[in-house]
Amino acid sequence: MKMSSLSLSIASAMLAMALSPTALAADAKRPLLPVPTEKQIAPMCEAALKKAQTQVARIEKSAAPKDAAASRKLYAALDQVQIAIEDLVGGLDLIANVSPDPKVRAAAEPCLVKVNAWGTELFQNDKLYQLVKASTPGDEVDAKLRQDLIDGFEDTGVGFPKEKQEKMKELAKKLDLLSQEFARNIRDNKEKLTFTPEEVKGLPQSWLDAAKKDEKGNYVVGFEYPSYNPFMEYADNEEARKRYQIAFANHGTEKNLGLLKQAMELRRELAAMFGFNNYADYVTRRRMAGSASAVRKFLDEVQGVVTSLEKKELEELRQFKAQTLGTKLEETSFNRWDLMYWQQKLKNARYKLDQNALRQYFPTGASVDWALDVSAKLYGVSFKQVKVPTWHQDVQYYDVFDAKSGARIAGIYLDLFPREGKYGHAAAWPSRGSSTLIKRTPISVLVTNFDRKGLDGGELETLVHEFGHVLHGVLSQTRYVRHSGTSVELDFVEAPSQMYEEWARRLESLANVSKFCKPACPTVDEELAKRMTAAHNYGRGIRFGRQLVYANFDLQIHDDKANDPMAVWRAVEGATPLGHVPGTHFPGQFGHVMGGYGAGYYGYMWSEVMALDMLSAYSGKIMDPAVGMRYRNMVLGRGGEKKGRQLVTDFLGREPNSKAFFAEISGQRLQ
């Protein structure tokens, strides 16, 4: 999921809000995202801030609420302030990352910085803080909102003296600018690599047909995933794979290493203002983990389970490489650029599963229609495609309806294919939050960079993973926008999406993909589904071992000792079985640590603990609509109205546990 760095409480990244698009009446039939021109952005920005400030001034004149009814009016008024900002920033943050016009992307960034600065001032407003502290919540939803607001005020320095508040604003603005520049350096990198026909041997014909060529007939590629991943999986030339892997690891540009180092220093300074030794301690206290020490303990437990399995799998791959090439084992090396290639080869040999061949089973359009159908059946909704103005001709829009009532409840946009200047990964933007109080319907946006013709198994999982985030947003039925959809603890936000990945691996759901193929495509049968599952399960140690590297690196650069991100990366990656690749500077393109996931990348594994535990409620029957509707109402629909742990407890009828997770990462899945 795309975690925006934008928030009314800049100092508290875990309170990042689901920001939304153009201001429309609450009962509007179809709210839509704006598609502004370069010149429209600045006036839009000024108007939205003026409107929000007018609302704030009105609230400041209010008397302290004397009862629950008056308190709810205060909460609703504060929510309207957030909505005024959301009506600008949700669409603008998206456009800054996906607009095909570089001038529009550039024009959006100053407004986003300005809004963040305004938000910092808002949460340093002592008058508002005292009103919230004096309020009396009437139920658990209001009580949760009251506490979230108080945390937001206190995490932004509402109690600081004026001079210290100004310092807080300065730090927040600098971090915003660094984050934008870091992302821009990756997004706008136009570097290309050239490979000869000899160097691309082994690649599928579809890749060769899609790749651009120069006047000499050489293949010219950039860093888009539809170019990079197949190359690393199929190119027979090891030196070519090495060259591409090193270039890909460096495509954030060396400048980003300096930006990351500056961000580390600023975050340490920020944490110190609140009396914390490091940024990790500062941010984790508001998350499910509760403390950085709890995160370290969790990562140590993962390390104890994963490392031996990772070593075993890598040795199997090395042996397979030696056997296939006819080389002596003791003379056969195995490097990071070998990993994807030889995993693909081994899985094909062992499980008769060629990932590229799976694309015929999962045409991209049919796969999207299938994901919509699965979601409709599970969660009691329907989707209707509608022609609306968008930022690019490839973008699709759908209205979302509740199947039982027939009411329109949300909207979604799908921006599926790569193009120059577009955000380069897969993500979901929660661009408009829900509020039952004012009948406000949500909007989420799915952004991917898929092959136009078809998806392999991993890409199919990516589709349902990100669509899980979309559903978390659009099925939200929260009273307040601040609690809408994905506005949950950062180390819980991935859980719904990680659980949904299972639907990309089970026959019960996969057998239906072919129903949406035009023209016809082969149907996934039980035998193929088993092979897909076996191939997915192979490499668990390698997969979770890599997640562990990312999480440890992220945590270590945000402690009180780290100064040089590359020194930390060399140490952390160097301690892995494959070691560090000299000349690579991965932290320069590790966007998560500069965005909302700073000191939070561990959350991917922490969330998976919850995801695998919640999956047990289906008892193996993943298309059970009764369980799906209960999940929709008790987890997706509630957003951040309860703590993540409580949401899981309510859904399961018991306290969550990590048994399924540790069985998964050790290759001993219980279900």
C-alpha cells in the first residue's frame, strides 16, 4: 500500500490519513477524483486551505462540550476540517505520482508541502487540544477518536513552547521535501540499459516483442517491473543478469543515499524533542508492537526460524545450478543475480511450472474481472464500469454497489499499466475516506505496472494483495473520516491484503478465472493449482529472509547509533547467506523508509501474523460468503474505529496468536 507522508499530524507517521479528492456535496451521486491542469493546482490549494482555516476559526470559538452530544458535534466539526483538506490532497497526492504530465506532477508537490505545514500548525493548536481533552465520548467509537486526536496533538508538540513548535514545523517541512525528492529521483530516472541479442537469449518471445530496440538491433530497457523481473528469471546470460541487477539496485541514484542520511538525522532530532533516544522508539509506541524492543524480539524470533531454511534452499539452488551446467559443485558460485533465474528453473523442473507460461491462464483483463467477481461474491457487492474523466486513457473507473440494498457505496479507479513518469511499483491509494455521519462514500485507487497481456503467479498475488487494500478502503462504513478504511496501525494495515493473497493460490477461486477470458483461455485445474501452491511454498526461507533484511535495516537506521545508511546496509545484507553485492546501493531506492514506513517495515511480517490467523476463520472454504460478510462487517467496515488487535479478536472470537505465521515461515503450514 502507498503510505503517504502527508498527514495533519506530521510528527506521527502512523496516523497518516486516507486523503481524498474534489469537494462535492455529501449526497453527490458520484464523487470523482480531480484531473487538474498545472495552472489549476495552486488556486485549488489556496481555496482548500482557506476553507479549512475558516472551519478551524469557527471551532475555536466554541464552548467546551458539556456532554456526549456536544462532544460528538465537536468531533464532527473536526472531521469536517479533515474532509476539507482531504478534498484537496487525496487526489493531488495521487496525481503527483501518476500524472503523465511532468509539469502537473511538479506543480502538485509544493501544495502537498504547504498542506502538511498547515496540518502541523493545526495539531499545535492548544485551543482545539483543550476542547478535545474536555470532551466526553458517548460510545467506544467516539472514545477511540478522542484518543486518536489527543495522540495527534501531543505527537505534534501541542505542549511545546513557541520556539520548539517552530522547530517542529521546520523538521516536518524538511522531511516532506526530502521524501518528495527521493521519490522523484526514482520515478523520473530515465536511465536505460542496452543488451545485445546474445544477452537476451532465454527470454520469452512476448518480452522480446514488447522491448524497444535501438538502430543496431539491441534491446533497450529501463527499470519497470515488466522488463526487469522476466529478465532476471529467464535471461541465460549470467553477466547480463548481473549488470541489470546492479543497475536496478542503484536506480534510486546515489543522491538518494544523502537524502536518506539527512532524513535519519532529522528523525532522530524529532524523536529527541519528545524525550526519545531514537525514532524507532518514538513511532512504535503508537503501533500494535508497542515498542522497538518488542519489534527486535519479534525479528530475532523470525531470524531463529528462517535462517536455517534459507541456507538449505540456497544450497539446493547451488546444487541444481551445478548439476544443470555440469560444473563441479565446489567450483560453482551462487550470487544474488542467480536467485530469480535458478528458482524459476528449479520450480519448472521440480513442479513443471513455468511462471511465464502461467500468463496464458491469467490474461490481465480477465484476471481483473475475476478479482472483482471474487470480491463481489465474498463481500456482497457489485461493480459497474463507468466512463468518467481520468488522468490517462488506460485508467478504468467502477462504481461499487451493496448487493443487498442496491445502494452505491464507493468508487474505484484502476491504473494498471506502466508508463514513463508513473509510480513504479504496485500500490493502493485510499483517496477518499468514508463517513456514515454525512453519508460520504469512499474512493480507492489501484496503481500497478502489469504486463498488458497476462500475469504470472506472483503478479496475480500482487493484484489481489493491492485489491485487498482497495476493499479495505471502499467497504469502510466508519462514522468519521479519520477512522476510514486503512486508517489503522501501520503494523496492521497490510493484514487484510496479505490474507487476500490466498485467493490467488486456491483452486476454489482460481478455477473461475477462465470464465472471464475473451478469447478463451485454459482453466486452472486441481493438478495445476497444487503445482502452483508447491512452487509458491518453495523458497519461503529465502523470501522471509529478505523481508527480515529489509526490516532489520529499517529499524537499525532509525536507532540512536546509525549514521551512514550504506554502512548499515552493508552490515545487514553482508550477514546474509548471499552477502552484500559490491557496488550496489539498494537503500537509495528503498522508498518505504522515506515514506510512511520509516521504522515500520517490520509491519509487513507483523501484519502477516494477523493475516494468517484471520485466514483460519474460513476453515479452508475461502469462498464462503457467510464468513466473507462477517469479515467485511467486523474488520474491513470498521476501519480504525478499534485497535487492530481488537478487530482480529472480534472476528476470530479469541485472542490472535502467531502459530500459523511461524508454521508458514518454517515450511510447516498448518492449513
